[in-house]
Amino acid sequence: MPRDLKLFVVDTGPLITLAVAQSLDYLLFVNADLIIPDAVLHEATRDASRLGAQDIIDWVKAHRDRVEIAPTRAYQVFDAARSVMPNLREPDLGERAAVEVIEEPDRLQGAERGVLLCEETAVLRRVVVRDRGRIVELSTLDFLRILEAEQRIQSAEQVFALAAEAGRQASRAEKLAAADAGTREAIQALVRPTPP
């Protein structure tokens, strides 16, 4: 069955929140290609002792067949510069890499739509892809509420409670409400179990 949506994790917030709540596998519940830009993964895991970082590293390794780590020029240039300046930090590196991945000419083909899983980011404002109407932002809370509505998980609030217990004060931003009804239905269809 062809997939109509691609899920891009375009900032570290969703990864960290789901990791500390032991819920990263929820990203695999979607009937979509899962893409994480290389710089976003780097920002979430550059210090393995940070909250959730080692869980993210282990999860990505365990699911290499399902998770695409998309290489970007932005990260390649940054990584090369780190050989000269090891403590180099670029605050918007993940965002620039995400925009680069989304705007790749062959990334969205035919009628495919892109779902950007993100928290506090301005990625969508920076995207100049040919048809921005094909892209919608989704927060971690939106994503979990969709999973709950489709009875794929018990409770979105439980995930946030587990994250809080682990020391993560996750963003409770909501982005889906701004989307039209057709887009919301298409995204909800992402997580419906495929009939046997």
C-alpha cells in the first residue's frame, strides 16, 4: 500500500520527550516514512549523558531499517568546522538541516504530504518548498492525542507524566488545531492500524 505521508522529526523536543517516557516506539506506529535530519539527531545526542540521549542513540541503532537519518550539507559543514573548533555550537543547525531535508526536490512526490513533528521551532516559516499546503506541523502533544484517539496508546497525558517524572518538562504546544479538517483526517489516518 503506498504511503501518502512522510513524518519528519525536525527538532529535538519530540525525540527527548518520547525517549525519557520510554515511548520512542510510538514513532513507528505511523504508516509513513520516518525521517530525522542528521543535525537534529546530533543535537539530541551530542552529549550521551544528557536526558534521553543514550535512549535515542540505542533506539535509532535498533531501528535502522525504519528510521532514515537524512544527511545534510548544513551538518556536513558544521562537522568539518568542529575539527578546527571542537566546542563549536550553532543554535539553529537542526532547523537549517530540517529545512534542507524538507526542500529536497524528490522528498515529497506525487500527492505525498509532509508532517513536521516539532515543538518550539520556526521551520515551517523558513520552508519555501513548491507547495507549502502539502506540509503541516504537529506537536508531540498533537501526535500523542491522535494515537490516543485511534486507540493506539492508552493516554497522551501518561506519556507527559512519565517524562515529567524523569525530569523533562515537555512542551505542551498544540499545532494541529490550525490545520483544515481534511489535513487532520489525513494525519489521523497515519496511525490507523492497517487491516490484515
